Amino acid sequence: MTLHSARVESLKDNINRPTRVISYPKKADGKPVYTSEFFGENVFHLQQIAKALPKPAYASFLKQMRGRQALDRATADAIAHAVRIWAMDRGATHFTHWFQPQTDTTAEKHDAFLSLKSTFTAAGEEVTAIDAFSGSQLLQAEPDASSFPSGGMRSTFEARGYTVWDTTSPMFIQEGPHGTSVLYIPSVFISYNGDALDEKTVLLRSTEQVSKACCDLLSLIESVPVGAQPRTSHVFTTLGTEQEYFLIDRSLYSLRPDLKTTGRTLVGNLPPKHQQMDDHYFGRVPSKVMATMSEAELELFRLGVPVKTRHNEVAPQQFELAPIFEEASLAVDHNLLTMDVLSKVAHKNKLKVLFHEKPFKGINGSGKHCNWSMSTDHGENLLDPTVKPETNYRFLLILVAILHAVHQHGALLRTSIASSSNEHRLGAQEAPPVILSCFLGEHLTEVLNSIEESRPIKNFSVPNVQTIKLGGTALDVKVASLPSISRDLTDRNRTSPFAFTGNKFEFRAVGSKQSPAFPVTILNAAVASALQDVSAALREQMGDKPFPSDADKVAVIKKFISLTKPIRFEGDGYSEAWIHEAEKRGLPNIKTCPEAFAQLNDPVHSNMLTKLGIFSKSELTSRFFIMNERYAKDLLVEANTMRTMLAQQILPAVFEYRGSLAKSVALLNSIPGEADSPELVALKSLTPLVKELQQSIIGIDEAIAKIHTIHDDAVAEAEAAQKYILPAMSAARDAADRLETQTANAYYPVPTYSELLWF
């Protein structure tokens, strides 16, 4: 079968393949089970632990979860026994410590509950099969630390590492083959020396630091009787991740070596119709996609993942799934679970999920918008402006602290989103630019300006009312049958990388493929440091008073409004004017990944991270080298994949087409008047393009060779890859894409954009 016929057969199969049918949960009387009734049924909740433990032991476990004491062996054994029975009753045969190495994915190793018990009698040894799971097996496991990215902290001969149960994230089961299941134990991953080798450890450290710094600030401004405990004892960072992705036919995907190897198309032209008609966003979801979404949601509901929203995105075959907000660490776990479940369910439906930030050139890429906020242990959202934000000093102090964080460490936030894949997305097709700025909206901007200038607030709605009601104003659409409509008083700015959206900040620059853990860790760290600065300024301002006066609070708010003014931008982040304006304001414009990675070594950022105890110096150095190594390897993989495709698929196909044209020309030459036939014109037009493509392949080879001359220097490799490989690949793609437009479809060897993006 030729490659073209394989394309045709794949397209036929896609058309004729029936939609996969699954059974939605139903009651005995045939009525559907409400989602709330089976939500989290595959999760081992605190309620199950409470039932399994005596009350004193359960109280001890809760203290351990809050970091107030260590978990004793007896309690661990009791929990291990209870979770084993619970899991095995649901088909579990194995358990795994599920962790997050620095690969933007998860890792797992399955161990069976099956064990052997030996009994020695006069007749000899008797071996009995038993099911067992001890507290020590629950608490800790030992993967090979040398086989994961470590940035030099672990050599091949230094293999020992540990996964340790994260008690703040509940255990769960996932379905396995043949009606079995596996017990998953969310864990952190550390080296033999205790260094963090994963994403979760540093995330948990950062959330603790945010809580400490924020509670300290709140203790200053929330007055309580002398000797009483502070009103707020813990602050949580909350997170909601909007996951964007593409879904394409799996059989066509299998015919694209670039998609299979790199996650993106390295050659290909846009079809005549793509996203320019603006008709895909929020359009009707294709039936095969809806079936996949629904099945994935069913499994996610059972896993306790609160997915809320599903819809078409802007580009063809691009979609989004968004959850309800959760505590940040759990939200990260659930986002990674969502990606895993989407991949597995799509496979069952003969589709393929693409999480790459830019799988198709010329149309929108995919992001992972991280909606971030902070909440007290009383359930209060600290980023809720309330009806009168101008006198809500708690909100304003926290707001200016966050602005201060982005102003001081915007370059570090840029580092947190830097990857070879996200570089193709940032600043293009509605993705935010690489210059970090904050959007507040007209009304909050007016609140800050009026405070800074010591003047009344401008009136935006009702005359003679000097407050801003962020709940909205009424819109009259002149249709009597429609209900009244509430308009938000803050617009949205899709070009802003860090925008305030009513009661949270939306970090829009995070890539769809990456784990949100590292960006959220850096954001948490920057905010914790900024909160400390605000608290110190408030203490200095209030002097010996037991609590600061409103005038003290306003003075500090004014100070930080002035300091952070350069980071606030309400305009078009895509415009050339913003680039020049940002330069005047002293904001960094970090264009390449190697430049972004280098920010980890900047003392302004590294001292902050180590002072807070979120990273050790060795962990920071390790991450710096891991990021550089991965970037260089990613580009080398792409370059080698592209070179192979061009030399072994594209060029041979064009040669075959040229041969066919040459035969036609030879036959036509024997006919009078056909010396300048259209076939000859087509043949001649191909020749310079073929030569250009051949030369570009040589350019890729030369770029790869330059990288291979560098040894044991990850930074030099990354810089060289950025300098040589990217331009070589760009030139090769340009030639290949022009050749595609000149080559007959019957000869083209791989599925085209028209076939991939429309089914």
C-alpha cells in the first residue's frame, strides 16, 4: 500500500467508523444517576480514613496533613490496610506511587498486592499466597533516581531515590486491563540526599510560604483581642486550569512522523478555510469529539476531578476543558490526570489528543490558562474586591503585593513558561506576549490611580455615587422579551499574560503541554516574597501601635502603587508600541529560551527562592541545567525528524511526481505544437524548489553537526540549538511547504492540514 492510498483508507475509515458507545450510570429503575451521586467514587476520601481509624489516630493523621506532627507507624499501617481492602474490592491488583518528575508528565511503577508467606514445619517450607500492603509501603517507595532528569545531582551509579506519599492529595484507583484496577498514591520524589527531583515538592514548599507570609500580613490588619489567636491561621492558593488541546484522527496521526515524534507538524500548509471565518469558537462540538469528551468527563467525575466547562476553541479541531477551582497542589494533580484520561479515552475512540502548544502553523496554539487566587481557612477569597474596593484595604494590600511580585520577578515568571514548544505560541494567534505585564481593567486602575493621587474616584455608572460596584451595571439591549443583563465593570484583555478577571488572576502564558506546577511554584514564591515586603513596610509605617490605622494602610498601598506602576498595562500587548513602551519602563523582553533559563542564576531571583526555602542552591542549579538540556534535546529531535521526513518522504515523492511529469513531457514532445506544454512549465517550476529543499537539508545537517561538537556543556548546547537549528528548520519548512503546493495530491506522502483539521 502506498502512502497516498494509506491516507485515502484512513479518511474512508474515519467517515465510516461508528461512534463509540458507553453506558452512562443508571439506577435500578433506569433513571440516570446524578453526577453528584457518583462523583469521586474512585477516590479514597478522608471519610474512608475516618471510618478506618480510631478517633485519636484520625486526629493524629489530620495534624500530620497540616504539617504539625509526623505520621506514626501504627496509623500508617491502619490506613494502608483500609485502602487495600477498599481498592481490592474495586478490582485493584496493584498499587503505585504516582509522582511528577521534571518531564511535564507523571511517572508510575506498579507493584502487586500479592505477597508470599513462608511457614516452616517438620515437612519443610510451606509457601502461601497472601494479599498485603504495609504502612511502610504506603509511605515510601524507591524508584531509580538516576534515570530521571536530575541536572547532575544524581549520577548513573547513584541510583537511589525515594517517592513519599503526599497526604494532602487523596489516593484513587484507575481502571486497568481485563476488569482490574490500580491504586494510585500521589507522591513527591526526592533524591537520596533529600533534594527535590520533582515538581510537587517545590510546589508544596511554595504554598506553605504563601500561607506563612499572607497570615503574617493578615495578623497585622485583622484586629483580635489581646492574647487571642489570629483570625486566619492558614491561607490556601487556589487554581483552576483551562486545558486547551487538539483532537485529530489517530490513523492520520500515525502517518505523520513529525506529530508522532515531536507533537507538532514540521511541514504543512493551511487549508483554504481554517479559523478565519470565526465559526469554530463555541460552535457545535462534532459528534465523535462530544462522545470522547463525555466519556472522559465520566471517568474524571469518578476520579473526583471537578470538570465544569467544555467547548470548541478558536482553531478547527481545537477544544477546551476547564475545572472548578481547587487547592493548587490538588488542582495540579487533577490537571495531569485530566491530560492522562483525555489521552486514554481519545485512543479508545480512534482519536489522538495533541497537547503541544503549536501543533499546526498559522492557526491558534493551545495554552493552559492558570486562574490563581488565595483563600483563607474561613473560605474567604482574598482577591474578592467586594462592592467598595477603594476602602477594602485587605484586598488592596494583597493586590499591590501581587503587582510587586510580578514587577520584581516577571523575568522569573517568564522562565517558568519557557520551553521549545511554548516559544512557537507566545505572542502569536491570541497567545500573550513574552513581556510580563498585569492587566487590572479600567475600574481597578481608577481605584489605584485615585488613591495614589489622593482624589475622589471617577463616576462610572450612577451620578453622585463615588464608589465602584464591581458586581456590574445593567445593559439595555432594546429587546422587551429578554431579561435584564448584568455587565461586568472590568473588561477582559486576551493579550495580557497576567490579567485580573474579577476575583482572581489569570496567568495566560502557561503552555498547554507543560505541568502547571513550576509556573505556580514561581508565582507563589514571588507573591510570598512580595507579601513579606508589604508586611515589613506596614510594620515600619505603624511604628509602636498594636494595629495599623487606615492612614497607615493607605500610605503603604500608595507606596506600592507607585513602585509597581511600570508593570500595569491596559492596552494591546501585541502592538509594536507596547514593545517600545515596555523598554522605556524597564520591563524585560526575554525572547529566547536560553535567555529565560539564565534568570534562574540572577541573584535577584535565586536569592529570593533560596531565602524562602523553596529551592536549595543545588536544586536551582539542577533545574537550570535540566531546562537547558531538555531544550537542546527537543530541538535536536525535531531537526532529525524533519531531516528524515524531507529526505525519505517529501523529496522521493516529489522525485516521483517529477518523473511522471517528465514522461508526459517526453510523450507530448512528439506531438507538434506541444513543445511548451503546461506539463513542462510545471516540471520547470519544481526544479528550483527541489534544489532549495536539498540545500536546506544540508543546512539542517550542518546545524546538527555544530551541536554535536559541544560536549558536557548544556548551556552552550541550548544556545547553539537556538542559534543554528531553528533558522535551518525554518528555511527547510519554507521550501517544503512551497513544494507541497506544487505537488499533485496523489503523490504527497503525508496527510495534509486539510485532512488533519477537518473530519
